[in-house]
Amino acid sequence: MGRKKKRQPANAQPRQPKRGMRRSIRFSDQDSDPRDQPRGRGEDAPPEILLRMLTVAEALERLEFQLRAYAAKNQVKVLVIHGKGHSSPGGISILGPEVRDWCDAHPSLVDAWQEAPPGWGGAGAIVVTLCR
């Protein structure tokens, strides 16, 4: 037999269960949405372009398209996340050097680039400064 539960008024707030009792999903993070949580990069992080798990051709196409879109919006810096190559054959990054070479080959769009700080991706990302 189950326990008897008392009827709660409609406007009552849900109570936290007593310590040691099993906690239901409804008691954990009931008011939080994962999209509202901070991503861990900080308030001053630039917008991101995610290139991980793409082929080189797909990544370079997406990179050019999105960098041109950010340049049209007068965005100065963009974080390009290409990954460190852990899932590449031999564990050597293929996409990272290609993205850096592409940035060097397009001086009309890319003013400069540098490796991202550790909190933003470190060796798996670069911060691109766009031309104005």
C-alpha cells in the first residue's frame, strides 16, 4: 500500500522533500532552462562559429559564409571553434591548420587571427578579427 498524501491547495508552492528521501525530477531545476544557463565562456566572449565534426570543404564553406555575415553586421571579433583533432586519424588536427591557412589567404575579410584563450577553447579555437 502507498502512503496517504494530503491534498494541497492549488496556489501552494511545492515543498522540498525531507532529507534522505528520493527526489523527483520536479524538484530539481524546475525553474531553470538550459538555454538560459551561462555557457562558461563569459560575458565578453565573441559570437561563435562551430566547425567541429565537419569535412574540410564543409567547414571552409561555412567559415566564409558566416564570417561575411558577421562582417556585414559590423562585428569586430568572432570565435572560430575548429576542435583539437582528437577524433581525427592519428589524433592530429586536420581542420585547424586549414582554417588558419584560409584566414591568411583572405586578407580582405580577415584582418588578423590568434589562438583563443584557454577558457574559450585554447588550441581548438581561434579568435578572428574582421576587417572594417
